[in-house]
Amino acid sequence: MILFETIKETREYSVSKRKNGLSIGFIPTMGALHEGHLSLAIRARAENDIVICSIFVNPIQFNNPEDLKKYPRTLDQDLKMLELAGCDLVFLPSVDEMYPEEIHKDYDFGTLGGVMEGAFRPGHFNGVAIVVHKLFEITLPHRAYFGEKDYQQLAIVKELVKIENLPVEIIPCPISREQDGVAMSSRNARLTPEMRNAAPFIFHILKQARKMAQDHTAEQIEEFVKLKFSGHLLLDLEYFTIASGHDLQAVSGKISPGDMGFIAVFAGEIRLIDNIQLI
């Protein structure tokens, strides 16, 4: 497994592989890898000749400086995991390498970027779009793999590909969960034992919402979820929204096929997100 820290080396590697007719699968990450990330790498390994992974904690997508400062970093462990998963190249740029100059790029994702995460984390998706576009230009992938836990981010990346007319196929991958249902996330490593024991409640409530979807309205389900979290001692609900899985716009009344429940919860200062298809 090769490690590169510069854009020049990484791009030259990708150009040479493409010239030889080899397909490239790419997984962008911020490190602190878990089995969910590895499932993306394993799928990329099965579907491409070359697998490239990036590890870069992207500062411009953090609207909370404390969250950036405390984001877990486990590089040695990450590299061992990626080697076992069959990754060919890991791109490990510094902030200065990625952003040698100040960036003045503003994307407009319309209603897609103005709800849920876009509403609660201003500037987040612009930062995601900037770094993903740059990483695509560096690694030149045929396919790029993203987990569906960050469902709205996945939708934003698909829209980015359309806006910039990028020749890359975006591959959505199912949420990876722990045995108790907790969605795998790098931030889980920051949970105290008490918080981690409480975290399965999130998916438990999402499953209850899915059961209710057969004969309850969106408003009734949203009220139910708010009520369930209102008395919880360790988990603080930021939002629960029922929205179309197609355009992420809020749903009212009867639940239709493809509608989804999206949730964001704080455990202390640690923010956890999840989602579920309701019908």
C-alpha cells in the first residue's frame, strides 16, 4: 500500500493507472475509521482495479471549531485497516497542501442544502462540496463510495457531480450498524460508556417510527419521536424530520413509499445522526 502526501504524486499515480486502462474506486474519509468505512473499501476493491482512500480532516466543513479540535485521529490504526481491506493508495494531505490559498467558492444546492443538516450546520455542505470536488480532481476516480448514514451529504455530492459535470459515478452504500443497532460513526469513539449504552435508543425509536408509518401521519410520527426524547436524560433531540428520500423536502400527511425519517441527537456535545426508510 502506497502513502502519498502531495497532490502531484497522487494525481500522477491516478493518471498513469487510467492510461493503462485501469478503473479507480475512491473512498474519501476523515480518518478514525471503522467497519463502515472498511465495507466501502471492500466494495470498491471488488468493483475496481485500483482503490484509493483519502484521510483528511477537512477544516472548512466544521461549523463548530470545538468539534474540529476534538475530532478523533487514529492514523496508525487507520492505515492497518486499509491495508487489510486491500487499499492500493492512501492520500494523506496536510491542510496547507489542500488549501494553499484562501477559498472563495460558494455552491448553491437550493432546497436540497437548506434543510436538516444544512439548516443546523451553516456552511457545512459548501465545505464538503469544495473538498470532494478537489479530491475528485486529484484522484480521478471512475467510482466514489459514500455511506448512506450521511444521506443528505450523499445527495449533495450527487448534485455536485451534476453541477460540475464530473465524470464519476457515485455509489451509495448501506448504513453499517453495531450489533445493538447504533449507526457506526467516527464520533462514537468520543461517547462515554453511559452515552454509548444510551445510543441504541436512537435506532429503536426510528424503528418504532417505521412501524407507525403504516397508519399514522408524518405529523403524528414526528410528535411521537419528540415526546420519546423529551424526557431522556442523556440524549437531546436536535431534529427529527420526515422527508422525501428523493428531494429531502418535508412530508406532511400520509407517508408514501420512499419517505424517510432523519434524526440528529446530541449526547453531551457529541452529535449523532441516523436515518431510516419508513416505507
